[in-house]
Amino acid sequence: MATLKTRWLLSILLVNLPHSPAAAGPPPLLSKPKCYIPCDESECSVEIHCIWDGIPDPQIPTIYSLHWEPSRSRENNVTVGTNFRGSIRRAQYASHSELHVWVQATNQHGFVKSEEVVFNTPNIIKPSPPKNILSYQDLFEISWNFTCNELLLFVKQCDVRHRTEEDPDWIEDEAGVHGSYTFDSLQPGIDYEFQVRCGCSKGMMSDWSEICKVRSETAPGGKLDLWRDCGMSPISVDCVLTWKPRSHILGYLVELSGSNGNILVNLSIAEPGDLLVCDDMQCHLNSSLVDVLSASVLAYNAHGATEASYLTIPIQAKEKNEQPIHLKMNEENLTVSWDLLPQLSGNLPYNGYVVQYKQAESPLGQGFDWIKVKKVHTTVSFKGQFKKYTPYQVSLFTESHNGEWHHHSSVIGYSLQGTPSEVSLFKVDSISATCVTLLWEPVPLFNQKGMILYYQIGIDRQNVVYNVNVSRQHENQAFQMSHLSPDQDYVVWIRAVTAAGPGANATARFKTKHKENYAPLISILLVVFTLVIICCGFVFLSAFRGEKKVCPLVPLCFYEKVPDPRNSHILRQMMDQINDPVALICIPINEPHPNVSLLEVMEIQPRALESSLETTSHPDELTRLAVRDRSSQIDCQDNQKEDAVTEECNRTEHRREEYSKMVDSDEERDKEEEVEEEDDRDNTWSSSEEEQFMSGYEKHFMPTIQDVLEV
């Protein structure tokens, strides 16, 4: 039994052993304290500052105390704290006295004391580090400012130390008291770090200054990576010239060539002014490239300059076959890939590609980067901070052997997509009884928050939703909604849809028109149109035949004024016969075979006419009229005709005066010619008796004997 009990206790000790403290006891040893009185350029502090090093145990609380006592007294003064720093106030020590100082660390297991340090208070004055350190790259020299004049002391010594960025060890050297130092063994083209400290004739050396960097420069080599930023329009001419910056240079030399000549601009790094804008990623010339055909840029320092980089500013438009670009994008990386391009138009070979991205709505020279690669590469990657819900335009260019640049394609990408904003303008363009045309402006690119796939249009309280494809940017879109009910109020809505979902709805209200029956009106218009066509046909037909016929549908005011037929002697006599009951007895009502009088016109030869003129004095004898009567004349009719004419002469005298006023200019000329014929009867052969019984109506419409002879 005893054996078993002993083994059980041993196992408990073994199990609990790892959980016991690694080293139970007093705190580890401390370093000697370092005490000093800090000073600046004008005065010194009145307190003594002390620091020390130690290894604290996080599992055991430790209390640190600073102890000091004058050399001539055993009075022990203590300052208690929990860190590795303490101070002695001015009232707790005597000026220009010797002090003994040590540090004590105490925990639950005991305490430990550091070694004592003994110093005289005037000897622990510590000046501030040197300032205004400058480096001269062309001479590999540094300089600084340090003085002890305000302390009524003089500079005793300065030290310099340097190292490369890859080497953690410092190399120290004395620098004297002149405030400058020249490096002799620096290798060209390597970055160095250096520090300086100085001390006065009394007291301690100052702390090391801040780390400064210097590069042992030679003439810069290679060429600058030169490109242009044209915003969201890759082929625009309103651009700025941009390039990747170089370090440890004095400035850039830019030459712009245009139709008006060349312009040379010197951009200094020390005094950039308003033209040069630089950051860690790129520099750009803050001036538009309008009217600039080409540009060149080089960087220079005191030892030389780089080769000039040339860029042709005008960019050729897209090729006919637009090259597709594939994007993979998140908030930290952008990967762009594409297929190998065929030869350019005109069989011109190309040297390589340029891939650029541009953040929408960002000013020129910002939110922009590019990468140039050889033509064998088809993938590039960008690193940066790509904002979510923000559009970035990625463009692909190629460079031909003659230095021309060609733009092939551009796409929009997002690091993270969200729901788009509301459509800004949504209105009704036109309305009918059963359909309506809706018009809206696309969501601006910066407010899309993602790639818009399509627009959705619907009617409120109905399940019908239309998906409308997206057209090109900056173009208003229209959609016609049909199969609506007449004279009814509607509320329609529209929203944009991205991969993250639909955006907010924009609404519009309208009322369809009342349905009207236009069939009767159309019938009436067709009838009127047909009649007008027929009338016009009659008019054109009459004009073609040369006849003046009257269309019954055309007002009489459109025709020439003609004499009134009622004033004709022949018609008047016929009317008198019809109105006279006696004359009606003499006129056969039903004549089976009416008698027709024939008028025969005989042509007389000129010789016969001349001979007859010599023997015949009456002009009626010039023509022989043979009248063949097939029926006898009615005597009673002749007698009644003479009476009727006599009675009517008095009645119609007033009518003839009115008719004479309506005679046209042709009839008046006829009358004037008749007067001249009466004056000269020897030269005319018209019958006066015939003219006596012919009115103006017969003269206007019936042919004369002369007209018949001419025929």
C-alpha cells in the first residue's frame, strides 16, 4: 500500500509541474540608470530625467523605484513607478552637487537593485539633436545646424553614422565641429540612411537626429513611362500629359510640338509651380493638350538625363471589330485579359498594348493608371484601392511601328455592385385611346452603382412587367405600352436593375383618350374628294379641247363675262311668237316633216369680183345667195312678226341700253370697226341690212360671212 501511495503523489507533482512559474523569485537584474538634464536651443530643464532597461514578467506584478542620495548625506529619496522611467525634481537635489542614483525592482518574491551611478549635475546637461540636415546628391555631402551658444558653451564634437537600407548595422565616424560631412566610400546608385549627434563643451552628447536618406546618384538611365489622361473619352484631345515619376532627380524637361511650333517647359522638383503635379504614383503636366500633335519628356539631375520619351497625342478611333475585354475586379485588385489582336487596318504591325483604367467623375490626372506590355501578353493586373459602387472604365490600346496609337475597346467595371439610383426623368410623350409612349433619361453613369442590365416598366396594381434593354449612354429611351382601355387613369412605374437587384421606382400618371368613331367623317371626306376630282377632270378636259364649258359645281364668277342670251333678237322674236296667241295658230304644233332652209355660200373669183364691182354699186350683189325653199312662207306669220317687232321696239329700248353696258371690249372694237366700214363702204363687202337685224349676242357667238369664207 505504501508503494502505491508514493507513486500517486509523484504523478500529481509531475502533472502540476508545467503549470508552476518558470522561475519563482525576485525580478531579473536591471541596467544602470542613465540620467540627464534635457536642454533645447535656449535653456535647460530643472528636472533630472533617468531611464533604465529591464525585463518585466507579465505574470508577476513588479514595482520599480528610483533612489538617489547626495554624496555628503545619507538621506534616501525614492520615486515609485511601474515603468522604466523616472525623474528627480529640482527641490529634491542641490545644484552643482554629486548624486548617487540606483534603481530597485520589487515583486512578491523579493527585490533586486541595479548598480549605482555617480555624477555631478552640471555634467549631465544634454543638448537637443542637430536640425536642418541637408544632403547634396551631386557631392555626396550632408550638412546640419547645431549650437551651444545659448548655454554659454561651445561645440565640442559631432558624430555621423550611416548604413544602407538593407544593412541593420551602423557605421560611425567623427564629423568634427564644422556642421558638414562628406562621404568617401559610398557606392553609386545605392540608398543610404544617416544620423548626426553633437555635444557641448560640458555635458553629454545629444541624441541621434532623425534618419535622413541620401542616394549616391549617377546620371538617370532609361526612358520615362509616358502616357495621356483624357478622362472617360479615350480618343479626346482635351487631355493632360502624364508619366511615372523618378526619384532623386532635379526636374523634368517637357517639349510640346504642334501646328504653331514647339514649346519647351522646364519643370523643377524643388519649385514645381502650378504646371507640375506629382504624387507617389504619377506626375502630370497641368495643361491641356489641345492643338498638340506630339510630346516628349525626360528627367535630369546633376549628372545627366534620361532618354527622351515620345508620344503621339492623337489617338485613332476604334477598329471596326471591337475587341472584347474581360475584367476580374475587387476592392484591391483589377485583372484585365483579352485575346490576341489581328493586324491593324492597312496590315500595319503593332509593338504592344497599353491598358488603362479611369475612375468616373475623377479629374484629369487622378483616379487613373496604365500599364504597357509587349504584344505577346494578354493579361495585366493593377493593385490599388478601388472604391465600391464606383464605375471604372478600362480601355485597350495598341501601338503601331510608326508610333500611332489605336483605341480598340472600352468597358465599365465595378469592384462591388449595388442597387442603382432612381430614374431622374420619366414622363409621358404621347397618349391615344389604347396606347401610350413613355420617355425617360438613363441613370447617369456615376449614379448607377453597378452595371444596369435592363429597365423594368409596369402598371400600378397590375402584374404586367416589361423588361426593356439598355441603349447607349446619354440617349433618351422610349417604350410604347399598348392594349390599354380608353378613357381610364393609369399609374406606371420604371426602375433600373443591376446584378445587385432593382433600384427605386419612378412613377408617372396619365389618362387615355376617349375612343372616337371617324368612319362618317371619312366617308364624307371621300365623297367630297371624289366630286372635286371629277370637277377638276371636266375643267382640264375643257381646257384641253379649247372649249369654254361651265361646270355646274364651279361658281360662275370663275368664268368670263358673256352677253345675256335674253337680249338676242332671234330669241326675243321666238319668245314673242310663243307669247302671242295669234302666232301660235300659224305655227304647226306637230309637223311630221319640218322644212329646213339651206344657206349656200358661193365663192367668187377675184377677177369676177373686180368686174362686178365696176357694174354693181350695191355691196350685196358681191355674193349670190341661192336659197332653196322646200316649203312655202306663211304670210300671216310675216305680218304678225312685223307688228310684234314694232310693239317690242319701244318696250326693249331700255334693255338695249343695259345690254350695251355689258358688252366687252371685243364688241366695242367690233362697233368701232363697223363705223369705219360705214365711212369707207368702197373697201368693205359686209351687208348693212344684215348688221341692222343682228344684235350683240349674234355678233359674239355666231360666225360672220367673212369667217365662213375663210373656212
